[in-house]
Amino acid sequence: MRSDGASASRVVIVGGGVIGCATAYYLTRAGVSDVVVVERDHVASGASGYSAGILTPYSGSNDPGLLGLSAASLRLHAELWEELPGVTGIDHGYDLKPYLRCGFGEAGLAESRQFLDDRRAEGLDGEWLTGDEAREVCDWLSDEVVGACMTSVEPTVDSRLLTQSAMQAAEISGARLQAGEVVGLSGAEGKMSGVELRDGSVVEGDAVVIAMGPWTNMAGEWLGYDVPVVPQKGELLYMHLPQDEAGDVEQDRPSATMHNMDEGGVILTRRLSRTVLGATKEDGVGYDREPSRYAWEFILPRVRRLTDRISEADVTHHTACLRPMPADGKPYVGKAPGWENVFVASGHWSEGVHYAPLTGKIVADLITSGVTDVDYSAIDAARLAG
């Protein structure tokens, strides 16, 4: 798919989350060594650092055009797992375990079966299990579970480590990280020559990528039109501090991800941390990133129905982050309408980690050659012009 992009010798990326860092990585792989990532806080300081890390596209809009890009992004994730640790020495926890979508009553069972039918229609493997069969897969499951859809198509990663590894690999190839808060674009209308920082300085560039997550809507003032991305608060509970990996962590952890399809609630095991319990989705809270009691009240009853092995006393850690929720359920990726050398890469909602490699590749392709072999029409930022 073609864009009118032109090759750039210096690219400025606004945002050091997983999207921005993946874009930096793919730009350096394409030969652009002069890449500057401008970040107000630190790499992975937002949702990229506090994501559950499930590489699944089935938690947001489920738009067919977006789902059609999932397999390509998963392939890139597998490639990153082969590439990045050897370059940076960082194990970002890539792992694949069974995922059990469990039903307790008529509604949950129907949704689980529909999920299985949809995945089979996409050509993916899946299996229907009775409650007893599901408990053979994961002995954490309660006797309440009547049936479950089991798939093995959704890997997990530690999103913070993935983001840091992508950035380090880009830096090894010449990219650099610069602290600062971007407040505008410099240059003539329709063609920027850099970005302006709050301290009055300018970071010059031939192209700029806006990858500001839930703060991308602020770029509307720079671009001259609305960028409808708003924050959605998400919170997670942990049964073990993620950085505390001493001892035999395999012995008492679930062997599969478990999802309460009747009410919501997920119990997730990741290779580099103990069990994660999630997750909330709160709209209309603005930019509040403080952990709240609401997470405990929402998550714990739902995950306790999946298993009797969880009590409030087991929870040792609690995080909150803001997801970038787009107006139409799909991210905005590609050239910003009306601008010759500004690109947008945001609005990935709860699936930013999943689609980060593909987004980074698309944007890098468009900047370096004006063409990409990915049909990204379903998520093309050109629709912002409407």
C-alpha cells in the first residue's frame, strides 16, 4: 500500500511507549540512524509499562479490518523474540500458554462457544472443553466452571521489558532518547521542520511521528483538526511483585490463562512474574492514574469465581495506567492528513502491545520509502480528515 511519504534523514518520535520505541527500532533497521525519541517521563512510563502483556486483539473493538492485521503483528512479535534478546541481552518474557475462556452460565458459555467459532472461521485452532476437561488443563479452576474454549494463539510478554529492549536496540543502531515535553510543531503549515519543547527549544527533524498514547488528542491543536483519542483507565492486581522472581515460581502458578466470560475478570500467568489479575476499564476519569479501591471491588469477585486460590491477602501489588481509546475503536496509523511529513501512530486502546511491531513497521516503511507491503487501510490515519 502506497503513501506519499518521502525518505527522511532525521526522524523525531514523540512518545517513548511501546509504539514509539517499536517505530524507532524499525526505522533504524531500515537505515535511519538519526532517530530522536522525545519522552516527557521515561521509556514505558505509561500503559506500555503497566500492561498485562497479553498479545490478543480480542479485547477492544474486534473490528474485522483490525483483526485482519493481527496475524502479521504476531509474526513480527515472534521475530522480535528471536532478534532483540541477542542484541540487548534483555529477556522480555515471550511465552505461549493455553488460554481458557470459561463459562459458568448460559451467557458465558454462549460467548465462549461463539469465540471458538469465530477463531475457527479465521483458520485458528481451538478446542471446546467440558468443565472437567478444563480442570485437567489447569487445576486452579473451580468446580463452578461448566465449559471452556481453549486456544493457544495469544502469547504473553513483559511489555515494559519489550519496550525497553526495542529502545535499547534502536539506540545501539544510532537512535537517541531525549527528555522533554513537546508542545507543538515548528515550521510552515503543512510541513514541519521540528518539534517545540516546553523549555522553548526545538528538536529539528525531517519527519515527526506522534505516538503520545492517550495524550495524542493534544496534538489536534498542532495539526489543525481533532484527533479523537481519549484516556481509558485500566487497573491490574498482582499476586506477587513482578520484580521478585526468586525461588520456584512455577510450582504454585496456574498453567493457563483463565477468563471469566460471564462477568469479566482474567487470571494471567506470565513467565517473568507471578500471577496477574485483571482488569478494569473505566471511561470518563480523565488523566487520573492513581490506583483505586474500585479495582479490588471489581476484579477480585470475578477472578475468585474462577478459582478458590485467591484471597485479598494474596494481592501484593496494584497498578493503574491509561489506555488510548479511539473514537471508532481502531487506531490511527499513517500520514497525518494535510501534512507532508507528520505521521500518527496512536489509539491502539488495550491492544497497543499486540500491534506495536506492525505499527512500527508500517510507519517506518512510509517514512523511508513512501510504500509498505501492509494493507493498513482499516487503520489509516487519513480518516482523521473526515
